[in-house]
Amino acid sequence: MKLKIDREADALYLTLDESVAVESEEVSPGIILDYDADNHVVGIEMLYLSKRTPKLDTGRLLFETVPPSALRPSDSSLSDPSG
């Protein structure tokens, strides 16, 4: 994964996969998804970055990996419908 911020273009691009993008879709104004030949998302572009996040400090970025247990219910809650 690679994150690129282009101040001149006022855009952010997140590369999810190094595959070649063969199609793009603007899913919301200024939010563009790039797809590979298998229709998998390989990149996300955000235009008008300074207008969307005027307080963004591009000199300081924090990356965090969320543990898998925080993303899905525990096995016990799956077997007990009451939660």
C-alpha cells in the first residue's frame, strides 16, 4: 500500500495494489476508484484535498493497524444470538 499526496494537484492517492488500473469510477464528487482488469479496486483518489480537510498536516501522518479481533465479532457472539 502506498499513499501519495500531491500538493500541486491538491489530491491524495492511495495505491492498494500495484496492478494496472483499466477503469475508473467517480463514486462521489472528487472521489475516484480505480479498478484492475478483474474489477478489483486498486486505487482511491481524493481531489480537492485542502477543501475537504483544511487542517490536514501532510507533514505528519499516522498509520495504525487494527487487530482483526476489533473488526469482527468474537466466535462466542456468533454462536449465541443474544449477543
